[in-house]
Amino acid sequence: MNMLKNYAFTLCLLCGIFAGGICGIVFREETAVVKPIGDIFLNLLFTLIVPLVFFSVSSSICNMKQSDKLGKVFGNIFLVFLVTAVIAAVVAYVVTLLYNPLGGISKAGLLAGLPDQTIAQRASAETVVNTFTVSDFLLLFTKANLLPLIIFSILLGLATAFSGEKGKLVTDFLNSATHVILKMMNIAMIAAPLGLGCYFANIVGHLGGQLLNGYLHAFILFLILTGIGFFGLNSVYAFLSGGKNGFIAFWKNILTPSLTAIATSSSAACIPVNMEAAKRIGIPVTVAETVIPLGTNIHKDGSVMSGILKITFLLTIFGQDLTTSSNVFMILGAALLVGIVVGAIPSGGMTGELLICSIFGFDPQLAGTLMIISTIVDIPATLLNAVENVSCTMLITRLTEGKNWMNRKL
């Protein structure tokens, strides 16, 4: 019963998307009649994204500083989180090149039903400037400039935290505003099954079964990536952390966190069981209490892999070469940012999808297309996000406590 309750919204969302796809196949172009409903829902989310990013990122930085989360073993945390996220991105990129979900599908047919795009070819220096900064304060508060807004929000959070008592009023305001915006987002998401269903019905009505086929292959691809990440990467990290003993200890204690991730589809819900697994493995409490909660917020390799999938999905539709040096750099970098953003902004709706559109210059309306992918890969992505927190905590313990930490425990 609890599992059904946890998945009630996801099931409703999947039912809405499925019903929309069926209607699109049956009624074809006539589904344009429900397009305004989908547009209203997307516009509602678009208006909430900017204040959600601004308040939630700023308040998160304030709270982390105040609870000393930025202190203990921070260097090792940063190193392990960065390296494992890069590995996840590279693995996902290589596997996607080998098995592109849109391979063999007519791109001309897909383009006919999507917003017109002009993919500007900019110099790399200009790309960096336009991606990370804007020329005016007011330009921060648009959905097309999410990354500059995130950077500004981080700076505001740090400045507020370092202001101590003088910044307390601002901290309280940011926390309260974040709570209110999250409530607004939760209210808006009640309409998600209907809104996304109508949006998807219109898209499928214009594109036919080609896009459905692409989503099916995208799901299959992500299951492959999940298998590689769950069994392969976690095994490597556990072995590097403690040799044979580390490998055995990890797999002996990871079943409960895995089942919890699948049952709840929530990384946050896995914090208690991850802490218990870490204790049984022998990870020091001081390390586990710092790394696992922090990793739940900013280290999500499953989201990084899904970010690679979403980016290559759009680039393939619009005929972009995935193997040019500039695109490789942009794809990997954007996926890493998506993984951080998804973790840092709870209930962030389509924040990661809008960030992708912003970085690559796509029409924000395409975020709805990517949100379908987020929905269908949510459970395996959560599994990767939650379980890798334990293996990464083992790596950080190895770097912090020395190579014999497992022997001391045993």
C-alpha cells in the first residue's frame, strides 16, 4: 500500500502521457485542439522556474554553510563527486553513440512537428561568456538564462551565510520564500498528468509513431546505462575503496538502499538506509553524516546519465554532429550541470530540461519533450543516484582514513 502511495503521482503522470500518445496516434492532427491546455501547463511551470531556482539555490547555500556542511573532508568530497560524475557522463555518452535511440528514424518527419530552430555556431569563447553570464541584472530573471541565475544565487547564498547575524533576516526570507515556491510548484504539478498528456497528444499527433519509438529506445538505452552504473561502476568504486573486502561489504549491505530507492523513487528517502548501510560497511559516522546528505543534494550520477540522453536526443533530432570536439565538451559539461541542478533544486519540475535548452539555444517549449524522458527514466535514475552515494562515501573514506580502513573495521 505504501509503495502504491509513493508511486501514485508517477503512475498518474505515466497514464496521462500514455493516453496522450494513444490519442495522438488515433486522432493525428486533430489533437491540435488540446494544444492550448498543454501550453497553459508549460507556461505555468515556466513562470515558477526562475523564482524556484533563485530562492532554493540561495537558501541551500546558506543552510549548508550554517550547518558546517562545507567543512569536513570537503576536498575529498569534491574530488570524488566530480570524478565519478565525469565517468558517468563519459560512459553514457559513449553508450549513446553506440546505441542512439533515434538511429534510423526520419529526422525530417520529426522536425516538421517541432519548433523551428536556428542553432547558432558561436566561437567557443563567446559560448562560454553567453552560457555563464548576462550583461544586465534584469536578464538574470528569464528562463533562457538559468545558468547565470544559478551562479548569481550561489554568490548571494555565500554572501548571506558569511554575513553571519547581519544576514539572518535575508536567510530567513530565502528559506520562507523557498518553502512557498515549492508549495506553488506542488500545486501546479497536480495538473501535470493532464497538461503533459495534452502536450504529448499534440506532439504525437503531428509526428506519428516515430517519436514514440524514439522514447521506447531511450528507455531501453537508459536501462542498459543503469545496469552498467549499478553493477559495473559501483563494483569498481567499492573495490578501489577496500579491495575484496570492500567489494563484499558493499554488495552485502546495498540491497535495502536499492529496494528503498525503487519503492520510493526518492533519493532523500534513502538517506536513513544509506546511513545504516554505511555504518554496517564500517564507514566512520563523521564521514557518513557529511557525505551522504550532501551527496543526496548535489551528486546524482543517474541524473547526469539522463542528461546525456536528453541532450543527444535533441541534438540528433536537429541533425547536430555529436562527435565534434565542441559538441562533446558542451554535452559532457551540460550533463554535469544538469546533475547538480536536479539535486540542488527539490521538486524543480523541468529545471534541468530548461537548462539544457538554455545552454544549447533551443526553444524552451522543447523542455516538455525532454520532460517525457525524465518521467520514464525516473525510477532507474533514482536507483543510481541513491546507491552510488554509498560507494562514493566508501571512496571518500579511503582517501580520508587511508587504505587500511576496511582492515581496521574488520
